[in-house]
Amino acid sequence: VQLQASGGGLVQAGGSLRLPCAASGRTSSSYIMGWFRQAPGKERELVARITWGSGNTYYADSVKGRFTISRDNAKNTVYLQMNSLKPEDTAVYYCATANAKGLYDYWGQGTQVTVSS
């Protein structure tokens, strides 16, 4: 499975960005798509995830009510809509896919999101 993340950039606090992640290759092995982020000096954290089949979602407490994850099964693409961005959302964002065992085994290249105050 190959993952292509995009959509990052520089935005002012309170602004919005949408991050697409397009999957290709052996996508049948992918059950869950997740978005992670890693800020300088911090550990990588799961921001949101969605299952391809049921569409069930999970959000980290820090982004609930501001971020929305969605999927387009026909395009094998997952989106992370980020609203009301804060400086603390600044990080490199990665998309990843998990198999049936819940193991994230394929990762995209990361896209930088910078939120200025």
C-alpha cells in the first residue's frame, strides 16, 4: 500500500486546512486509516482514525469538535478537515493504514502544518 498525504501549509490561528491522504496498491489489506502528528520534541500521537467499512471514527481529545475525518471509498482517499486551528496543532501530519489486527503497517511521507499565532 502506498499513501500520499498532502494539503499542509502555513495558516493563522483560527484558520482551516484539509489534508487528503490517497491510498493505492493493495488497499484491500487496509481496514483503518489514521492521521497522526508529531511536533518537535514530542512523541507521535494519533489524531483521528476511521474504518473504511463502517465509517466509525475516533478523535483525540485535543481535536474533538475541531477536526473531522472522512473517507471516500471510491477514491481510496481519507480527509482530515481541520478547523479552528491553534498554534499547538503545529506538527508534521502523517497518514497511516492499519490491517485487520489493528497494526499500522504503512505510512505516508508526512505533511507539515504550521499554525501561527
